[in-house]
Amino acid sequence: MRSAAQGRPEDLYARLSGDQFVALFEDLSQPTRDGRALAERLRSALAPPIVVNGEELRITLSVGVATVTEPDRGPEMVLAGADSALHSAKHSGRDRVAVHEVGDGIH
């Protein structure tokens, strides 16, 4: 999988539904910067065309990154933050990365 090759051995990848996937990256020294960088690497890894039955297929990737600034935030809040960031990325023109920090302002 081209996307998994961009992460670290301890990273977790899962399919949520249809064309939505989630990746969990823990212990990033600078979560916002590092999360955006990992997302951009994933986007770049999927950019080269894939040839299927002699036809080139191109994949674009809109990524929503949620970073957690407080340890007591549950998975539902983190996924909601990622979903919000994903909608921002799509609204900005697709094939982009957007980041949402899950912290004091989210309850």
C-alpha cells in the first residue's frame, strides 16, 4: 500500500467507509506541523497515476488532520475534528490538506 509506506511502523491505518480512511499518528513532537507533513507525504505518494487494464487512473486526496492539544479528548471529538478539517480541504478546492486543532474550543 503506497500510503502505509509513507508512515512509521507504529502508525495505524483503517478504512472508515467508502472512500474515507483514517490514520492514527501518535507521539508527534510538533503535532500540527508533523501531522500536516505526514498528510502531504500521503497525498504525494498517491499522486502518480496507477495503470489498470492499460488505462491511467489518477487519485486526488483531500485530507483532514485533527491534532489533539488536550489528552482527555475522546475519539469521537478527534474524528469530528478530522471531519471538519476534511470539509475545509474539500471546500478549498479538493486535493488539499487542512488541519483542525482539537482543544479548549471543542466540547
